[in-house]
Amino acid sequence: MDDAKALSGEPMRPILRLAASAGPVIAAWAIAGLATAPGTEWYRTLEQPSFAPPGWVFAPVWTVLYLAMIVVAWRLLGLPPSRARTGALALFYGQLVLNAFWSVAFFTFQSPVAGLVVLTALTACVLAAIYAFAQLDRASSLLFTPYAAWVAFASALNLGIVVLALSG
């Protein structure tokens, strides 16, 4: 698809829209998974807050959240091109980068402090994205709300790990 078609407001062909929706999300999901795998044993050795969920909870939660992200991207890419849509998509793809980088910072670098820094930026990006989505497509903002809640929970968990490490 050429740029003139995209700017004219013509809809994106379904296969391209699917690739643009699912491709980046699947790539972020894969990066996060690859970055997490080597650090899972290390993670188990960390002192964790009392509200830390069992390890098996993470995979199904992330699966649902990543699938919701694909739907959000699909919906946003189906909207007519505009500055607001471009900004919303920038926030969407930016949060994907931060999402994947959190796994690298926390698990690959084995740094809960670096993870907390990334989570702070991720939280701001996700909240800004929800606001931007709401201006364009209410369903997309609602689909992103559970993700915001999970990022808030992950932030609390990550902070709890940092506090316990510093106090122990």
C-alpha cells in the first residue's frame, strides 16, 4: 500500500491491517518471553511481597492482554488517518517497546530497580494511550484498561521486590 492511499483515508487491506496489528504485538511478546526465560530461576530466588501471585498466573494473563492489544491495534488501524490516530498509534507502539524492555531490564539484566524505572515510563505511556484511544474509539480505551491495571499491579510487585531487597 502506498502512502497516498493511507493519507487519503482509504481503508488498509485486511491482510496488511492484520500484519500491522498482530506483527508488532507478537514481536514484543516474543522478545519479552525470550528475555524472561533466562531469569526465571533468578526470579524464584527473590524475596517477594505477600501478594505475589504463583508463577503459573503470568502466562494466561499476558496471553489475554497481548490478544487485547492486537484487537486494539486492529481497531485503531481501521480508523481514518488523522493526527489523533497517528498519536494514538505512536503511544500504542511506544508502550510495546517499553513492555518488551521491562522484561530485558528486570530479567535479563536482573535489575528490579531498572525494571521499576521502565515500569514508570510504561505506566505513563499506557495511561496516555488510554486517554488518546478514548478520543478516537471508546472500545479500544476500555480494552486497554485491564492492561493498565496489570501494569499497576506489576509496578507494585516490582516495587515490593525492590523494598524487600533493600531492607534485607
